[in-house]
Amino acid sequence: MENKLIPDLRFPEFDDEWMEKKLSDLFTFKNGVNASKEDYGKGYKFINVLDIIQNDYITNDRIIGSVNISEFEFNKNIVEYGDVLFQRSSETREEVGQANVYLDKELPATFGGFVIRGKKKIEYDPSFMNALLKTSRSRKEITSKSGGSTRYNVGQDTLSEVVIYTTETNEQAKIATFLMAIDKRTQILEKKKVELEQYKKSIMQKLFARTIRFKKDDGSDFPNWEEKKLGELGDTFNGLTGKTKVDFGEGKPYIQYLQIFSNSQIDTSQFGLVKIEDGENQNKAQLGDIFFTTSSETPNEIGTASVLTVQVDEVYLNSFCFGYRPNSLNELVPEFSQFFFRSENVRRKVIKLAQGSTRFNMSKIELMKLKFDFPKKDEQVKIANFLISIDKSIEKVGTQIEDSILFKQGLLQKMFV
């Protein structure tokens, strides 16, 4: 029995079979702007590869590209509402031919690569088409027809032969409206996450500048903060020594460079593995240790810190960073340290220690000479708990965003043929 072209999930008022079409049945193709290298980066809004692959859909305000061309050339290559843009070339077959639709009815733009434009006698819903071309079936159809070896490409002839499955415009519009509602929810969540992150940044600046202060539980003031050198509160230690490439990949857990650079607290699920022989004299990490990157490509990234906020058994440190161990966790509470050492005041002083031209390094001896004001333990705990609560809110919204994206991805597989 022949399988009918009917999606698994459908609105009840529709029951007709979907139609098989080639892109050439629905669209005409057109090449875009071909400007000189020096003309990019200024001028008219120009839809480039990043605009295509990094957005769910394209509107004028989302475009990051620009190109300096004449008004005639711009009008000749103008993008209209509903036009579909393709990434023509990519280093991997999986990425080539990614599509995106221009959904701005008001403001014009121009483009590079290929644009396909709906034939006037055939109507289609642009938002529906945007979703359709992002389904796994459409993506496989496009990538399977791409050519190349070291770099993969799709041309007009290739795209003309791509088969898609579509339905009448009323069903297209209903599907599009439903999916756009999910997109809207995701956008609201993304905005909320940005606002929480901005709030956290602002409140951290005020807390560590002491323009706002917490009170004790009884309503009284905490003691004044005290200025101390880092060298007075703890000592530094080195990471792994004497290791070569063959020593990594199995063995004992160690803290990797990216674990430090990417997060203010060490994610213990991301440890690397390194062989450690019996009797080796290697420093082990422990709760409360603060780790600093010693080298970076820019001064602004030097001395990025991350803190081990949980108890561990046997964990080592990579050789491209060094550790700082407080004399007492009552003087430097681990949960406080993770925020303090990434605060604007601390970062400003640490960045000044950067030395170099093409690559920058930092002296741990000079770091230990830096002076900072520190609160007592009880105020550290209060500050840390407050900032952790904000982090939890940010994480919760992040999870909701991921769930919303996954929900839509699931629908794309079921609402399309």
C-alpha cells in the first residue's frame, strides 16, 4: 500500500494529502551582490552567511552584514518579504545549503549567495516555508545533492532539483502561526535571560563597590571591609609538570583550561583525564582553590578566575594555569570567591598585569601583590547566597529556553511530511 503524504500531527480541519514539489516548481532563482572585499562592513544592510545560519528568521534589525554599493546595485539586488536565502558553500556537507527567509515587510536589504523568490502565480506562506526548509527531511534532501570534497557547494541547478512536501496555504498559515507562537515564547524567555544577566552584572558592581550593603539578620551593620594583599590571604601553586601529549586521555581527573575560562565555578562533570604515576610530586586541587589563566590572546582575558566550590578527592590542575589556595575558608568563602574574582574591580586590576604583544602573560608574583577590600565571612556568605539565587533564576530560564527549542524541533518532525 502506498504511503500517503500526510504528517503525523495535524490540525483536525485539514485532511487532504500533501503535495510533492521541486523548488523549481515554486521558485525562481537569482544571484546576489558580488562586491570587492573592501566594500563589505559598511553601507547598506547586507544579508551574509552568518545572518543566514545564526537566525531562526531574518528581519532588517537582525542583519549584521553591510556592503558599500550604489543605489542602483542595491535596488537591483533588493530582498523582498518571503525571499529564501541559501548558504552556498560550507566546509562540511551537514552545513551547506542552510536556508533562511526574509520576514521583514517594511525595510529592505540586499544579499549575497542565492535568493529564491516565489513565483507570483503560486502562493506560499513565508513563515511556513522557513520552517519547512529547516526540517531534517529538507536538510537531508539539500545536503545529499551538494557537491565537493574539501568544501561543499550547492548551485542553482542543485537547488532546482530539491524536493519538498507542502500543503495548501490555509494549512501552511495555521502551522506557521502555531510555530511563531512558540518562537515568540522563546524570544520572551531569551529577553528575560538577558535582563537577568544585566541585573546580575549591575548588582555585582554595586555590591563590590559597596554602594549597596546587606544588613545582618538582626538589622545591624556588618563591619567595614578590610584591605589586604592576596599574598596575605593565601599562596599560589602550579599545575601539572612533566606531562606530554601521550599522558592525557586516561587516568586521574584534572581541571582543564576551558573549565576555568568559561565559568566562575569549576564544572566537575567536565574534568579531563591524565596519567599520574605512584610517587609523582603533583599538586592536588581542593575545595576553595581559585584557579587563574596565565596566558591569553588579549589583555582583557588574562587572569580569568574560577573556583572549586565542592569537595573533591583527587583532582589535578592543567599546566597552563596556576592555583591560589586561601589560608582559611573563613577568610575567603568559596561561593563568595567565584563572584569576587570576576567582579569589575578585581578584573580591572588583574588586566593591568598583562604583559606581551601578540600573546599576553601574567606574573603570579605580581598578582599576589594586589590589594583588595574584603568583607568578613558572614557578609561574604550573604553576598554569595544572593548572587547564587540570581544564577539559579538565569539557569532556570535557560532551561526553559532549551525546552522550548526542543519542543519546536519535535513539532517540526511531526507537523511536516
